[in-house]
Amino acid sequence: MKAAIYCRVSTRGQSYEQQVDPCIKMCQLKGWEYDIHTEIESSVKYRPVFEEVKKRARFGEYKAIVVFRLDRAWRSSRQFIMDFDDLNARGVTIVSVMEGIDPTTTMGEFVAKVFVALAELERKLISEATKQRLQALKNQGKKLGRPKGSKDKVKGARPKSGYQQAWVKRRKRK
């Protein structure tokens, strides 16, 4: 059986090694052949490498997708459940090394969905806390955002439309 190992980091400064090694050991333990797929993406919704892995699994090239943790691959429980149901119907197993999840069992399937829901909750709580902190800074009168610079357009530099130009000319004549 052939598996796809998928590992993702958020920035170039991070290393895949802590994810790749345990995934390889899992595949070796199960006696699976494997391909390693890595990606550098942060909170972006579309991940081209992961989409390609799922596509190849749907077409039967892979019978398992091995991830270090579920939240490295799926950003929401809804997306995980949709992918899980789709891939499971095609005979593809999703294995998470750190959570010790093997969703080929009823309990494993339940635990996988709970872990993804908890990961989504954590992301939402972090987002909510960030928004609250930014609002508190605004209320204190702090200026947020980048400083004005060359990328900013000068007010009034936009050319006026034909109607506006005619109206301004008429007004100046009076």
C-alpha cells in the first residue's frame, strides 16, 4: 500500500523535520511505501500541494494520507469531515501520528472529528483575542496599521469625471 505523507509549516524559518520523521516511522511500522509532500503556507485557505495530494488519493494513487497532526492539514472541522467522508468512501485512510488516530475504527473516526473541532476552536479563540486587543489599543488612541508612505495615494489626486469637471468650470465662471 502506498501512502502520502503531508507536512506543512507556516514560515520558511520553520523546519519540517519534526513532522517528517514520525510520519516516516509510522509508514515503516505499517509496511507502507510513501511519498513525502511538504508545503509552506500559513492561514491561506487554498493549499496547492495538499490539494494535489487529495486529488492523487481520489484517483487511487494513495491509499493513505499520513499527517503529523490534523491541524497541519485541515483548517476547519467542516473541511476535514467533508474530505474524510469523500476519501473514506474511496478507500483512503487518514492517519494522524501525534493524536494516535487511525480512523479506520469507529472510535478513531470519532476522536479525529473531536480533535479537528478543538483545533478550530483554538484558532477562533486566538482570532477573537487578537481582535479584542486591537480594539483595546484603538480605544486607548493608538494608531494601528503601517505608516503612511509611497504606496498611499494623495487625496484629491484622482482625476475628476467629466460631469464633475463641467460642474466645477461652471461654478468658477459665476
